[in-house]
Amino acid sequence: MGYEQKPDSPAVRRLRRIQKAHSPLVVSVRFTIVTTTVSFAFPKRRRSPFAIARLSVQVVCLSSYGLSSFTGLWLDIEVLLKLKSSMVGPSGSGLEDWKHSFSPSAHCSFSGVTCDEGSQVTALNISYTPLFGELPPEISNLTSIKFINISSNTFSGSLHGSMIAPMTKLEVFDAYNNNFTGKLPTEFAKLKKLKTLHLGGKLLLRAHYKSWIWAVVIYLVRFQRLLGNLKMLEHLYLQFNSLTGQIPSQLSGLVSLKFLDLSLNDLSGQVTDSLLELKNLTLLNLFRNQLHGPVPSFIGDLPNLEVLQIWENNFTSKLPKNIGQNGKLVLLDVASNQLTGTIPRHLCGGGKLKKLILMENYFSGPIPEELGECKSLERVRIMKNSFNGKVPAGLFRLPSLSVLEISNNHFTEELPLQMSADKLELLALSNNFLTGEIPPAIGNLVSLTTLSMEMNRFSGEIPEEMSNLKRLSVIDISGNNVSGHIPTSIGDCPELTSIDLSGNILEGEIPKGISSLMKLNSLNLSRNRLGGQIPDEMGLMISLTFLDLSYNNFSGRLPMNNQFLFSNNRSFAGNPNLCLPSNLSCPSFHEIPGRQSKSFSTTKVGIIMVIVLGTFVLLLVVTCIVISRRRRFHKLRM
């Protein structure tokens, strides 16, 4: 039989005092171990309360080492609940499923929490929740954590080094788009396993913190001791932080770096050759800064470069000819600079190029024929340059191309007769010197939503095949030499919202089928040779908010219903034979050539009826007067 202690024994009181200093769950387990050990350690006659109490303390101390992993589990859940209590969501307390539990692995089922086999927290992802508040210092107790993503919240306060230093296993720290202030902990440099450091997106909003990030970055990479610790860093994101000055050359020491994003800052100066050492670099984002000078030739020598975005800077000179020769280039965006020269021929050397954006520069020369064979291309945007020559026919047959914008250049000659880019959604050819007829094959571009061909030298008729473009929303062929009639099949494009055929030499009448376009809100047919009567059905187009039929040969009276009641007379100017409601000097309809007015015929019949009726009444009155006089004469003779 075991010795049964009384409730008020010194040993029990001793254990209760210990219990107050420890978490309830851990102490309850320790209490069981102690009492069991006591039962077997002492014979019945030797179980003095003082010996039991003394041994219990020893066992508790030993158990704190033997159960270290268990106490670690409890600390993890305590940290998570502390973290929850420090944060608030849009509808009150955030992370509603984070609740207290005595289960040793309950926290592993919390949203955004990942654990290892021992139920230790290894990943915490509470991005885009959104939450606001401050990170509690207790988060440093998550010593097994490898991944932290708290991006796109509104956390404030500081990131203290004491929070970061114990997380020696940390590989990813993402605090993108928050409101942290204070200094960046240099303890990040001591995390030898750190691979991703994302501190972009308004991380610091206060003006007096604008320059300290660079100081810290330079500090991290300047000294060899710290540099060695950062050799595993693969991702460095510092965008949108108002950084100033030049790109520090010490970044070349980050030899494992794959992603470098310094975009959306106020950096100046030139890009030095120091970045040539970053042989593993796959993404380089420098857009929206104040960088200038030529694009370094070493850019084309980076063997793994896939993405280069340097748009909205002040770069000059030519693009390096070797860009794309590594066979891995996927995206090149150099828009809105002052770049000159021609397009390098080997941009799609590996057949992986998807996006080519060169707009708003001073490039010249023809588009390389090689680009017309790049089947991986999805977007080509090269407008507002000085390109010339013939547009490669292959561009209109690329199977993945969705956007082709070559407007505001000096392209000449005709469009190809064959087109098969069935995924093309936007085709912008405006403001060039393109000639010839609009090819019927344009009807093969069945995904087209926007067709912009204005301000060229196109001639011939609008092909009927355009009725195949069932998704077409905007069509603009203004400012050309297109002739013939407006196709009656234009009403077969139900998604049309805007039609601009102005400034051509179109003839004939407006097809009545145009009134079936229930989504059309803008129609411009001005400055053509269109004639006849404006269809009455157009007055029923309730979606139409803009209409311009000026400077044509329309005749008759303007329909007097719905949309036309509120139309501006300027929309119909230059049509001398068109009678507007406000025009009191409308010509009589027998003077309008080639047309008999239905309303005039009705008026004529009415006038004849009035004359006949008046004559009849007059005869009746005369007859009555004659009869009355005869009766009076007869009475006088009597």
C-alpha cells in the first residue's frame, strides 16, 4: 500500500507553490511523476513529509530537462495566443480559430500555422488577413520557425533584434506592405539560413526613416564577417521605400541572390558592373527610380536572368546586343526611358520570351523577323517609338499572343493576308503609315476585343468577315481612305460599345442592323459621304450616349424620339438636307432630291380633305340660304 498524504502536508504545499510558477498543464504532469516516484522510492515507514518534499523538488527540476520538448509545445501555443491578443482584425479580434486548448498539438490546426512532426511551429502565414497591432516580443520563443509571412497587413511598431535573434532556423521573413517603424535589426545578418528577406511596400512611412534602410543594407554587406552569413540569401525585396542614393556596390557579395527588387524608390546614378558577380540572378527590378546612363552590357551576360524591368528611369543609349542570348529571358520591360537603337535579334533566343515592352523610347529600325517566330510571345507593346519598315507577318500568327500594340511609329506597307492569332485580344496599329486593304483574314482573330487602326492609309472596303468578331468591343478605323458601304453584318457583333469610322469616304445609308447593338454607347460616322434618312430605330438605342453624324449627306427629318431629343446640333452639322427640330427654315420636301416625304404626303391628303369638307359645308350653307329666301318670297305673294 502506498502512503497517502494529507491535503495540507508540506510536500503538497511545496508542489502547489511550484505549480503557480509553471503552466498548469506541465505542472500537473510533473505532479504525477513526483507522486509516483515517491510511492516507489520510499518504504512505508520511511515516507516522511520532509523527505518527500525535498525529493519532489529534485524530481521537478529533473523533469524540466526531461520534458523540454513538451514544455516547448506549450510555449508555442502560448506565443500564438499572445500574438492573437496583440492583433485586431476588421471585425474585432482576428484569427477566430486560434483558441486555448489543453491538447499538445491543437495549435497546429490554427489557420496559417504549420508544424513539424514534433508539433513545433515551423511556419506562420497570416498575410492578407488583414490585421493591425504590434508584434509581441514573445514571438522570439518560436525557435523552430523557418517561415514567417505577415505581409499586406497594417502592423505597426518596431521590429526588435531580440525578436529575430533566437530564430536561428529562419529561412523566409516577409513583412511586405506594413507600417513598421524604427531601425531594421542587424540580427537578420546573423541568420545563416536566411534565404528571403522581403521588406518592401511602405515598410517605413515616416520621412525621417527614409534613408536608414540603405545604411543597414550597406552595413550588412560591407563587412566580411556579416557577408559570410548572407551567402545563402536568395531573395531581397526593398521596393517602395523611398530609398535614395546609388545602388551599393557591396550587393555583389550576395552571391546566392536570385531575386533583387529595388523598384519604386528614388535611386539615382548608374548601374555599376559590381552586379555582374550575381551569377544566380533571375529577376532584377529597378523600375520607377531616377537611374541614368546606359544599360550595362553585363546584363546580357547574366546566365540565369529571366526578368528585367527597368521602366520609368532615364536610361540612354542602346540595349546590349547580347540580351536574350542566355536562352532564359521571359520578360523584358524597358518602357519610358530614352533608349535608342534597334531591337536586339536574340531576345527570344531560348524560345521563352513572353512579354516584350519597349514603349515610349526612341527605338528605330524594323522589327526583327525572329520575333515573328517567337511562339512563346504573349504581349508585345512597342508603341511610341520610331520603328519603321514592314510589320513581320509572323506576329499575326503567333498562337499565344494576346496583345500587339505597335501604334505611333512609322510602319509602312500592307498587312499580311494570312492571320491566325486566335488568342489576340488587343490589336493597336494606329498612327502609322500602313497601306492597302483591311485583309478579310482579320475575321480569324476571334478573340479580338479592341481593334485600333486609325490614322493610317488603309483603303478598300470594310470586310464582311468582321462579323466573325463576336467579342469585339471597340473598333476604330477613323482617319483612313476606307470606302464602300458600312457592312450590314456589323449588327452581328453584339459586344460592340464603341464604333469610330469617321474621316473616311464611306457611302450609302446607315444599316438598320446597327440599332440592334444594345451595348453601343459611342458612334462616330462623321466626315464621310453617307446619305439617306437616319433610321428611326436608332432613336431606341438607350445605351447610346455619344453620336456624331456631322459632315455627311443625310437628308429628311431627324427622328423625334428618345436619344435624338437631347442631341447636340453639332452632331449633325454639315448635312444641308437634314432637318433638325430647331431649324425653322427647313426646305420643303419637294426640294429634297431623290426622296418623297411620307409626312408630306400625309399633309397633302389632309389638306385635300379639308378643302372637300369646306366645299361641302359651303354648298350646304348656300343651299340653305336659297331655300330660306324662296320661302320668304312665297309668303310675301300670299
